[in-house]
Amino acid sequence: MVHAYVLMNVEIGTENDVLNRLKETPGVVESWIVFGVYDIITKVEAENSEKLKEFISKYIRKIEGVRNTLTLMPIEGFPK
């Protein structure tokens, strides 16, 4: 299983709508509306990196209101 963090910019006023869509999307582990350069941070998981790429391209980026994304894949670390 691979994980990634997807940082999203969304259209003004669509934050809650996008968050609700993410809640219903399998593969989304958690999502947060945040202050700062990005509007939403989402942790996603998939079987492998190819499926992760497909998932982000076909599902996350197609959610109405999502303007752009930045995906960060952890390479080393630990859960606490």
C-alpha cells in the first residue's frame, strides 16, 4: 500500500462541497480544509504508485471545484 498527500486549490466557496465528495471517495483516508496557500489537504492510499497516479488523475482532479493539485509522496518516515 502506498500513501500520498494531495494539496488542492478549489474554487472559492466550494470547499465544503469538495470535502463532502472526498468523504464519499474510496481511497481517501482523511481530508482537511486548511488555511494557507492550499485549501484542502487529503491523504490518499492505493495498492501501488501506478494505481495512485490513476486514482488522483481520474477521481480527485475531476471533482467539480478542484482547480489544481500538488501531490506529495512520502519516501521515508514513521507514523506516531
